[in-house]
Amino acid sequence: MSLIGTNVANWNVLSKLDISFLMTINAMAICEDVTSAGLHNDYAIFVTHEGDIYSVGCSSHGCLGLGEIIETAIPTQIKGISTVTNICTSGTYGDVLVCTREGRLFTWGRNVKKTPCLLPSLVEEFNNIPVANVACCRGHYLALTNEGQVYEWRGINAWAVVSKTPSLVALNTLIVGIACGASHSLALSQNGDVYFWGVNWNSDGSRTIVTLPTPVDLYDERIVKIVCGGEHSVVLTENGQVITWGRNGYGQLGSGCTNNSPIPIKLKMFNEKFIDISSNSNVTTAALSEAGAVFMWGRGEADLKFLDPTTTQYKDMHEVFANCSRSSVIWTCKVCGEVSQVVEECPSIIKELLPSFNLEKECDLLLIVDSKSIYVHRNVLKERSQFFCSLFNEFWTSKDKREIKLNAYEYEIYLSYIWFLYTGVLKTTVDNLLDLWDLANSYREVSLKQSCEALLKKNLSIEKLALIYSRSITKKTEECIYWKEKFERIEDEVTNLRLQLEKEKQIYLGKKEEWEKMQPQKQIPHNQQHEILKTVEQENLPLICEQVPLKQKVKKNNKINSKKIVKKKQIFGNNIET
């Protein structure tokens, strides 16, 4: 059971999208940035489960692929492409590459032309070479073919050593994975070996260019995933360890310093076992542990440097990049929604029906929730859900009835529930997770309930904990004791914290009072008194203190009007005599 955190709503460009659309997403690439010229490049490219491709946001380079440079807050389908399987973008650099199930490669945006290409166009060099995957960073491109070969090329102003036209890379082994930075590349073989070529950064700041793919010594570890930052590399081993090397100006290697390292470094991260890694096209790196903890290092929020892998309060890696990235970040993920958990494998017959889920013409039953529609297959619900099976048997014996109204929970809750029945994948928002757990309890969906509890334990707040505890007591569920102990432990911690804060407050107030008593009253020197009075009288300023006579008596021949002086109010504690 693998836990994959994908809190996409943390991205500004996605925060207002409807969850029903987010649940259709199979892969995506996101960029949020403002260029030095003030041009906005906040956009996202989505691929749905059916292979359709959509874009939303704005791009000064035409990265939306809609035929013109526009801004749109509504996901709009990009015409002319379908059955898309993989997608990547160079972000603010301004180009997008996608490949389809048939192996065709499309591109648009700035790419190799100075004038933006506003609509998807085929990369002609691959007309007879089926492409399985693509990677790009700052105008540097890699393509992996169905035969396990790698091609490399570049766009305008990119790494000059690379050809502008796709060229075959000399790798004498079958490749199953690719990744690239601005000026270096990685390839992962079927045996778990990693090959490197391009620019490698030395500890003294100099660079070495590796012209041919070279095996990397990675402590005899088998590698299962490779990613590249702008100028550094990160790999994940089969045993869940993380290894990094390359440039390190912001601590993006996680080595505890900012020294570059041309030699791979195995990171020490509290004996955690990791299941996922990611990096943007700049200097932020993140990793997700098997326990669900999110680590990050490199550039953090407010440009802070994190030199060591640091545990965060983030719930997933999307949140790291949504908060810490400011350049062309682009993390492409394979399972989207806000929180997601793969629970079980669905029967093949249900997989075949999945593309027609929520399509009116393809389904035989309509669920109506809050005046919204969910189109489903009656037999799927009956087979997968004890609740619906009982409902059909007791109240819906007639197959002519095509509508059911549900009102116990909100639309998003039922949508997540139905999606779980079809796919065995839990997708919902963190805010809706508690209500979905409540539905699972009410409908006796054991698998859904366990999945919700697993995610709740990773996304727990005091408010949610209190609600879970109260609902557990009401429903007399078996996990009541667990939540009761959890709640009481946190309640005790909060009480102790409040007592400590109150104690510190009293100490502070006492010291403040002692300090104020020790401060002498400030007085203005006597030789400045007359000057102040003269200024006040000349400028007709309001007097701020009560009148008191001066120590020196006014002489008879003094031309100062004594009546005016008598009317003066006190100024800084001295007296005026008349």
C-alpha cells in the first residue's frame, strides 16, 4: 500500500478548480513564476485518464497551446492531441513536450523558434520513431523511445554543446528512465544502473564536461528513480535511500554545506525509508518517507537555505514546491487529487468501464446530490458496495428506475466514494477527508474507512481529532480507544503549554514593572526652557502641559508679557513665576 501525497490545491493556479475536474487528472506539469521582465508564467498542463490534455493559467510564451497568448481561469482542452501519456515543460523557459500512446511527440511554446509556437506541432524527427517518455529543463530535451534508446537536443539559448536537432545518445544498454537538468542528463537502465553525461560541478567551483554517458558509482545500490534539478542530480535506491551530487549553492544536495560535490553523497535522514523524490528546475529538493513525512532541502520559503534534509509540516511534495519555488518548477506527478492512496487492484471489467465513468451516454444510473449529477454503472456499485447492494435489493428491484437522490453527504464526498468504488484509489481533499471517513463508517465500507484513517493520521489537527473522537463515541466504533488516547495526550500537551505561557507572561509583566520603576523621569535642561517658550509663542503652538512658574523671577524691565506667561501650561515639570 503506497501513500502518495498530492496536495495540488496549494498551487495558486489550481486553488479555484473544481474537485470533480481534479479527480479526472492522471498527470500534470505546473509552473508558477514571474520573470525578471515582469512577465507572468503561471500555468498548468493536465492529462486526464482518457488521455485528453487541458491547460489553465497564463503564459507569455504561448505554453497554454490554445492558439493565442491568453489568460484563462477555466481548464481548456488543447485541440488536436489525444491519448497523451507523458508531459513535461521547461516552465518559464517557455516550452511544452508531450508524447502519446501511439508514440508521437508534440511540442509548443517558445521551443526552438524565437516566435512562440501557439499550437501543438509534431516533432518531425520522430515521425518513424515511437517515443515513450520525455524530459526537459531550460530548453534542454531528452526523449526515450519504445526501444529503450535516448535522443537529446536543445532549444534556443540552451546548453551550446547539444545539437539543435535530436541526436541518438551512445548508450549500449536498454534504458527505462530519463531525467535532465539545464546542462546535464541522467539515464536509468533496466538493471538499476545510472548513466551521467554533461556538466559536472567540482568542489572548487570549476566544471567538468562529461561528453559520453558514464556509469555512476552509487555505492553498489540498485536505483529505482532518477530526477534532476537545474544543476544537480538526485536518485532513489531500492532500499529507500537518497543519493545526490552536483552544484550546491543553496544546499540542494542536502549535505550540510554549500560545497559542490562531483561525487555522489548518500544522505543521512534519521534512518527514514523513502518512497519518492523530486526536484524543481532550480535548487529545491524534496523526498517523501514511507511513514508519510515530507522532507525538503535547498531553497525554502523566503529564500532561506536548508543545508540538511529537514522534516516539514507539509503534507505532500506538491506543498513544498508550491511554497518554495520561484523559478521554473515543474514537478510532473502521476496521481493527482489532494490526497491519494492506492488501496486495491480493481477487477479488469471495472477498469474497462472506468473511461465511461460519469458519462451520461455510457452509464445506466444517475445519482443526484445537491442538484448535481454523477453518472454510474449500476452493476459496478452493486458489486463493489455493500450499501448500494442493499439499496438495490430492498428498494430498487425494478431496473427501469434510473435515478437515486442522495442527501446524507455533500457532492464531493459522494464523488470521492464512487471513484473509490471504481478504482480502489482514494482521492479527496484534506478538508473532506473526515466526512468521507464518516461515510465509510455509516456505509460499512471497511477498506475505505481504513484508508481514510491512514491519511487522517498523517493530516491530523486538534479540531479534526476532537471531531473524530466525538463521532467515534457516538458510533461506538472499535477505534474509539485509539482516538480517545490520542486526543487526551494532545489535550494534556495543550494544557501544559497554556500553563507555561501564562507563567512566562506573569514573569514578563513583573520584570516590565520593575524596569519601569527603575527608569528616571526625563527632564529638559533649564537652559532650554526659555527657548521652548519662545518657539511655542512665535509659532502659536498648543501647550501640552500645565503651567508652573520659572525659578528665575521676571525682571520689571522684561518686555515679556507676564499675562501670557501666566496662561502657559506646565512644560516638562518646571515653573514660571510672575
